[in-house]
Amino acid sequence: MKAKWIIFSVMAVLLASSIPQASGQTRRRKTDQNQQVQYNDQDRQTAKDWYNQNRDHAPAGLREEDRKPEYEQRIQPGVVLDRNLRREVHPVPPELARKLSRPPRGYRHVAVGGQIVLVDSKYHVHDAIHPER
């Protein structure tokens, strides 16, 4: 009986290691104890291309008037969006969201301050894309 469990465990490990990683996931970089979730290069280019095509009728959160100099430091990786800035958060347009890598569970793409921002459920900023640059 013990031998069956050992064989089963070894097979499970081998099977798990042979499954390829999903290519459509937002990049995760492991640090000391935390995982850092970031946009990949393809997401950045996709966002910029989409923005250039839709700049004249950009939605709330991504309009030119949504960009304010004082938001620049308040929308940085590692920062938690304050209550006032949370009121400015809008969902990323569905057609853009479909083109971006699917965020990990508990994360989402939002538009705020003229940026596309990857936040978790507590509004902790993990990465941001400036599509106009």
C-alpha cells in the first residue's frame, strides 16, 4: 500500500512538471517572499497600439484631461491608491481588456489618471502603463 502512494506521488510530480506554463498570463517575478506581478512587453505594446487607435475617443480614466501631474507619484508600483484616487478608477474598456494578458486571480486592469494600472483587490498598484508615451 505504501509503495502505491510513493508511485502515485512521483507520477503527480512528473505530470505537474511537464505541463507548460500559460503564455497569456501577466508576468510574475518572485522576490524574497512576495510575488511581484507586472505587465509584460507585449501588454505594453498592445496598450500603446490600442490607445493610438482610440486616442480621439478615449474612455474615462484614459482621456487627456484625466492625466494630472500630481497623479504621477500616486500611481506607482508599491503604492496603494488613496480614497480620492479610487473615485477616479474606471474599468479598462472590454476590447482592450481582451487583448491584455489575463491578470492573476485577485488582480484587475483599471484606467486611472491616464494610465492602465494593474491593481489587486485592496487597490495596491503592481504595475502601470502610460499608453501615450
